[in-house]
Amino acid sequence: ILNTRPKQSAEKYAKVWTPEGSPLKVHTERQAKLLRGYLGQSGQGDLVIDWAMRYGEPSVASVLDRLKARGCVRILVLPLYPQYSASTTASAMDAVSAWARQHPHAAAVATIESFHEDPRYIAALTASINAHWMDYGRPEKLVMSFHGLPKASIARGDPYYGQCIDSGRLLAKSLGLAETAYAITFQSRFGPAEWLQPYTQPTLEALARDGVRRVDVICPGFVSDCLETLEEIGMECKAAFLAAGGHEFRYIPCLNERHEWIDALAAMVRDRLAA
């Protein structure tokens, strides 16, 4: 794998890189800055808002060190994964727990484990899609593409698949979509193991072959655009759909810095701090 994957990844990142850095880092940093402003306007300007990357910089440990140095004794951790999984949310919390073991009694740590059913998250997605449709019109099919996971993980009790289905159905209901007007799929499969299905790209190709001329794709499991959304969906899957006979493919951006999303984040934080 190491003979080919780093080069392939570098080539893909080059397609989506911005002058400010990776899209994921750029959007996450902006979200933190906006959240700081939203909470300040609601009378919680004394809150320290910071951000970290599970894999990359700034690391979870370095940011927690920074918060400790600033005198923070109550820390709320909000992993930006709407749907809980051991491979994502739990991994982030493992990093927090490792830091806490090295700094006993440094701070009381609370977390928001998932928000896949939170009506404010669903409303933010709904507003984003409706705004897109106001500009470009409705497609024949809306494809909701979530990050994939090996089926073996679900067999071991990971709730991720069920939470993705719940999010997708709630979003479809909020949009007033019939079951035939949308599909829930899974992307980013890697390796020989069987992953959650249906897979996104083969689904798009099948839709094109079945005569669906126009699709929109949104990735509700990502709150910030990144390699998996911009390159895999916006470029690779688009090319596959068009090559299979589709006529129009539109990728609906992630929530990124939409005001409905920052407002939802602020509300979730306020609710958890008040609990």
C-alpha cells in the first residue's frame, strides 16, 4: 500500500488544495471563529473556543495543553462527526482520554457524542439543499452519500449504519421527498473487505444507465468539505455518472460556514453546557 497510496493521495489533494491550506482545515478554523462570535453574541463570550484535528495539526493533545494553560477547568469536546462510530467519534475521544490520563484533575471533560437526529442539524442541511434547488432547480434523484465503514464493524455493534439511515430519512422527510426521490449510499471504500452498501459510485452509474439524467449529491456525514467530498464525489463520481450516460451532476457543498449550521452548533453547545 505504501508504495502507491501516498503518491495517489498527494495527487488528489493537489486538486482540492487552497492557498490557505486543506479545505478541511480552512473550514474547521472558520467554523470555530464564527462559533466564538455566535456564542459571544448570546452572552457567553467568556467561553474559549478552539479546534483540533484527530490526525494532523493542531493535535488534540496540543490544543488541550493550550486550554489547560489558559486556565480552563471545564472542557466540552464536540467531535464534528454527526453519526457516531468507533472509528471516528470514539477515536477522537480516545485521544482526549489519553491526555486526561496524563493530566489527572486538570479539567472536567464532557462531550457531545453525536447529533445525527438533532433537528437543528437536519434543519441546516434542509436549508442548504433548498437554497441549492432555488438556484439550480430540483434533480430527478437526490443521493445522500455517507462515508463507508466495513460491515464487520457494524456486526460488532457499531451504531453508525443505523444513525446514517436515521439522518437520511429525517432529511428526506424535512425536504418532503418520496422514497423514490432519494437514495442513501456509502463512499470511500478501501481494501478487499465488504463495506456498507449500496456503494455511491456504482449507484450513480446505475442511475445513469436507468435513464436518470440529473442527480444532486450531498454528503450529510461531513460538515466541512474535504478530499472525500470535493475530489471523490465532486470529480470522480461526477465523471463516472456522466460517462455512464447521465447529463447533469451537481454536488451540494457541505454545511461549512452556513449561518444555519453555526447557529445549530451554538445551540448544541449552549444546551450541553446547561445540562
